[in-house]
Amino acid sequence: MRVNTEKQKLIVIGNGMVGHHFLEQLANHQKSTSFEISIFCAEPRPAYDRVHLSEYFSGLSTEDLAMGKTEQYQQWGFELLLNDRVEEIDRKNKMVSAASGITRSYDQLILATGSYPFVPPIPGHQHERCFVYRTIEDLDAIRSAAVNAKTGVVVGGGLLGLEAANALKTLGLEAHVVEFAPGLMATQLDDGGSTLLRNKIEDLGVQVHTSTATELIEEVDGRLCMQFKGDRKLITDMIVFSAGIRPQDSLAKSSGLQTGERGGIVIDSSCRTSDPDIFAIGECALYENQIFGLVAPGYSMARTAVAQLVGEEENFTGADMSTKLKLLGVQVGSIGDAHGRSDGAAAITFVDEQSGIYKRMITDSTGKQLLGAVMVGDTSEYDSLLQYHLNNIELPEHPEQLILPAAEGATPTLGAAALPATATVCSCHNVSKGQIVDVIAGGCHSLAEVKEVTKASTGCGGCTALLKDIVDDELAALGMEVNNHLCAHFPFSRQELFHIIQVEEIKTFAGLLERHGNGHGCEVCKPTVASILASLWNEHILEQSHVGLQDTNDTFMANMQKNGSYSVVPRIPGGEITPEKLIVIGEVAKRYNLYTKITGGQRIDLFGARLEQLPEIWSELIDAGFETGHAYGKSLRTVKSCVGSTWCRFGVQDSVSMALLVENRYKGLRSPHKIKMAVSGCTRECAEAQSKDVGVIATEKGWNLFVCGNGGMRPRHADLFATDLDSETLIRYIDRFLMFYVRTADKLQRTSVWLENLDGGLDYLREVIIDDKLDICVELEAQMKRVVNTYQCEWKTAVNDPEKLKRFRQFVNSDQSDEKIIFVKERGQPRPATVEEIVETAESA
């Protein structure tokens, strides 16, 4: 008997995320050598990550987004034909022809052509300043057009539309969203969730127009005029269409394959089309009259197609469309039947308008099965609820406690240990808890190893937290040490990273990543490393090597407020201020129409500043002798004081002078979390020092030092650390205490929680700081001396640097600003109006 050793010719049309996943799965299979594979890609580069495409505007490069390189395909032995679109499939002769003239024959064909953006047939939609939001080339075109624009409109209020709106804001444009439906993200959210999402997005400065149909786009006086149904108009400089997707099925139609009435290549559970030698996977495929627009179902189809090609049993039977994401900084989650359309569905709803949180659970009529859920503003329970839904786990007796704020005796969320082995943890790569447990038992003893072997959490990343919980639980059950790695990119804790950066004198995130990390970093490690670098080397946070690591507030050295404006907070050490400086603050507030407020920390905050006004305002304040108050940073905020012995008849020490000394000494210190201090001139405690991270109270003999208090969400009374200290010893102990905290605390850990987690507690802390048990006090004092000696007012440095000032322009191509901001009065003071107030003003006019 003669064995046929000739390879099967396999052609893949399309090289997006799903097409790449198909090739990756096939390449890792032992039968991959049975195929001669050619890939046609219409784009000029190999597959890239479209899930994180919007981050291209935030600094990610094409290399960062790349999922595979041409070298990888060469190693696999695959032929990759870039920038070449297939124009014809000859099913009779099993041939494909591309635009370049290249032809290839096939035995099996994979259609992974994806989708294309739907652009409503509005007259004028083909104007040169109308764009779609799909590819890197699209984003390049949008960025180029933004240089000459002030206002941008996104047509479409779905997931991609809101991402596009965020991109326009990132580019410095005034952003609008126009949506035909009554609410945003209508597919994923119910009415309540959609309403809250709209409110939050409008508070961030994006104007939303729902139930709005665009009838005409025309150029008027060099700008675009959008004519809406009902005689309303909107003037803009550019338009981005993100009104949904349509399956890219033109090749299938022209070759006679069966397609759906509304588009899509019809497939069966094996992902085969009406031609048994042709498969379709991803957003071009129609299974049981449904197009799946998420990456996880596409990956599942890809695995099914591979299984069919190599003779294994695996079928596609649909997919869960649950999703968790962050839009313009707003957390959103949607699970299963989010609209409660199932027969007998019952809803449990929690709304906290004060905090901007909306949660709704949909259960069956018995209240035992979770059919769906919606979360806006807080998705902390998403992982737990998703497991209840995916694995049909019976809900607890009081299911409402799963979404209510935590309270004593409340039902705990579903932990990793409670999940059955069959529970799907990673939907993108179809990884179950059992598979994760098996690879851990097989020798994968770190989160990074588990991710590498199972691919869990390498898709959308939504299961990262749950995956880590499972890995930690399993390692603990095996009697192994559970690591406290910062994230998947660094196999070290924050404390270990601090030591590495200090000893090796690493000055940049890129340098640390190259020596000790992997990947590109994430929202966990970037700000954490930024804080460590600032604590050790005190370089300006807007230096080119540091600016990409900062969060929103640090990026603009101001706190963003709920209406999209910013606060200005000059430092007023110890609460002491001269009449001349008071007058300057009043003049600045009046000139820029700012809302003023004396805070609990004895400062004057100015609210309502526009981004482009910040340098002007700070220039005036700096000229008057003010410095930044670091209200935007994880650093020393304030040192509160009473009037002390100078004025008060009960005061026994000069608390104001001590507060000035303390605040001016530590004002440049970056730390794991914000720090607040206070100095009271006697035991009457008018400065409330015992609720602060560092509290100082005067005695007849000197100063009592209190540490690790917290007046925040978890109030904690500070502990008495040392008594009757002279001023020199007091400062020395505070130096040591703060640097020991900065060195050893976890990310975003307040001093109160740090002390609670410190082995040995307060007694151990005294041994380290007072008795020098670890022989590090000289080093701690030297570190603090470096911080003190290298202090710079970050705003003073910024206003003297033209490159840094470019960050604060409202428009990327102009120093001009838009003065058309409407203000209203609140308790006699101005603040920017909300969208509702603007509409109300216009209607009344």
C-alpha cells in the first residue's frame, strides 16, 4: 500500500486576530507539517491587537500592538503575503487570485476576512474629513486630521464609538457622540446602566446626543455641518463613523457560498461553509443567524477549524458575549441576558447615585440561576458573577448581597476555590479551571508560566485577577510559597523592585523592563515604577522617559474633576499665608472664573480651570511665590496646624513653625500613597494630628510622635510612636519612618494598612526606626536627604519648558482656546455647566 506523503495546500485569507490565532494553534500542532500554508493579508503588516487599538493614541507603537512578526511565520514555514487582497475564489478549480496577480491553489481554504465598519448612507458621508475607526491606517488619518481641528464627532454610541470619542479627547478635541438609539451601548446595557454611563461620560466632557438621526453632512464655511432630523444642527471639523460592523463576505458571495439574509458566511458547528472544503471563522462567519463581534468567539471558531483539519473532535456551539471594559475611565460590565428578556426573568438592582454606581442582576424565576448582569461604575464583582453565569452555579440564599456594598456577615463573592474544575476561566482561549490546576500540578509554579502554557489572560485580559487567585490557591494547597509579584511583567514585589532600582541605579522604566521584566508593561506596573523612580531619583514626572507612566492627574499635574475641568491647588505650608498671597489667589480666581474652596487641609483649592489655562494660572501663582501643592500626586499633601503658642493661650510649643519645617522638608516626597500630616500645639489637638499618617503633638518637654493614622475610607487612629522628642530627633525619626514606608509598602498602600500588615507591628517599627535593628537608618536618612536636596516645584519647571507646555494646549496645532464654555453659579460662585444645564439654557433662550 502506497502512503500519500504530499502536503495539503491550505490557504488562509485574512490575518487579523482570529486568523493569527488559527495559524498559531495550527503551528503548535504536531500535524502542522502536513500542510503547505499561504496567508493573504490585505493590510501592510501582520496581525495586530485590535482590542487595544485605541492605546495607539496613548503611546503604543505598531510594534507594541503586533501579535506576530514576519520572522515568526517564516519559522513556522508559512508563506505570508502582505498588502495583497484576494479578489476571486475559483471553487471549481480550487484557486484564489489576488490583486497583485498572484494565484495559489488550495485543498482547504480558511476565510478569516473579519468585518468592515458600517457607514450609514448619509449624503455627504464620503467627505475627506469623514473617517472610520478600524485599522492603524485609519487612526493615522484621524490623528493627521486632528492637527487642523478643534471639534470632532463620533457617529455611533457603542463600544467602539466610545473608544473613538476617547481618542478624540486624547488628541485634544472637543468630542461629541451622536447615537441613533435612545441609549449608549444598547447591546450590552439596560436602560439604567446606559443612563448612568451617559451621565459619567458627559461629566468627563464628552457631549452625548442620543435618539439623533443624521440626515445630511455638508461643508459650510470650511467646517462640516451635520443636519439632524428635527432641524437640529451640529458644526464640527471632522467626523468618525463607528456605527457598528458588517461581515466582510463579498468574496463568499461572489464565489457562490451561502450567506445570510443580512450578511455573514453561513457556517455549521464545524465552521464549514456550504462548501465542505472552505471554512469561515471570526466576524465574517454567521452561526445560527448570529455574528459574534468579540475576539473570544472568534478564537473558539479558530480552534474548531484547526481541530477539523487535523481530524480531532471539536465543535463551535455559540459563545458567551459577556464583556468587562473601561471606557473613558468608566468601568462597565455586561453578562449574559443583560436586558432580562428571558422568560420568567427577575431583576435585583442596586443604585448609588452619590458614587455613580449601577448594578443589576437578572435571575431566573426561582432566584437560583444567574441569567445576566449589568455593572457601571464598579465591576469588582464581575469575575464572580460571570462564573455563576457560565457554570450554572446555584446562587446563595440572598443573591442581592453579591452586588450590595460589603457589610459584616454578607455573602462573600464566589472565590476561586469554589469553582468547579469545568468552570471556564478564560473565554478567549477556552481555558478551564481544571486545565490551570493540571498545568500547576505539572510544574508551572508561577503566574507567568501558567499564562505561557495555557494562554489564559493573554486575550482581552479580563480574567487576569481570577487567574491569579486560582494560581495562588493551588500553590498554597501544594504547600508552596505564593508569590507577591507586582504583575505579569515583573516577577518581583514592589519592595523587591524598589531594591533593584536603587542598587542598580536604574533611571527609566524601559531600562528596568529590559533588565528584569518582559512585555510592554501595564496599568499596574507603570505607575508603580514611576512612583519608585520619583522616590529615589526625583526627576521631573513630565520628562520624556517618565510621562507615559503617569496616570491622568500626574500627566497634567492637576486633578481632573467630574466635569472635565481641573483643579489648581497651591501649597500653603502649615496653613500660614500672607495677605498679599491671599489677594493673589483671589485675583487669579476672579480672572479665570474659578470656584474657590478652603479645604480641611488648610489650603485654598481653585476649581474649574481648563487644561490650556493651567500654565497661565500657575505662572501667576509662581510669580507670587506659590509652589505646587502636589494635590494630584501620591505624595505629601498637607501639614495641618493650629496657631500654636504664638497666639493660643493653651499652646506649649510653636506648632506653626514646626508645621512649616515639616511641610517644606517633605513636600517633594513621592510615596506608595498620599501622605497627610498635622502638628498640634497642645493636647487639645486642634489640628487633629492623631488621624494623620504622621501626627505631631506638643508637650511641655518637646513633641509626641504619632504614626499610621488614616481619616479616609478605613478610619484608623494613629499610634503613639515616641514621646517628648526634641525637634532634631523628631525630624530624624520622621525621615526614617517615611523612607522605610516608601521602601517596603505595597503599591497604593496607605501607612495604616502597611502597619497592620507589618510583621511585629508597632513594636517592630520602633525597633527599626529607633533602635536601628536592621542597621539601615543611616541609609534611610541619606535617601531622605537626596529627596530634600533635589526638590523642584514641578509646575515651575514645567512653565519654563516649552516642550512640556505643549501638553497643555487645547488644540494640538494651535495655542488658541475655545472660549465657548458656559458657566453657572453654585452658591454664588462660577462653575462649568453640565450638558443638561447647557441644553436648558439654550431652550429657555
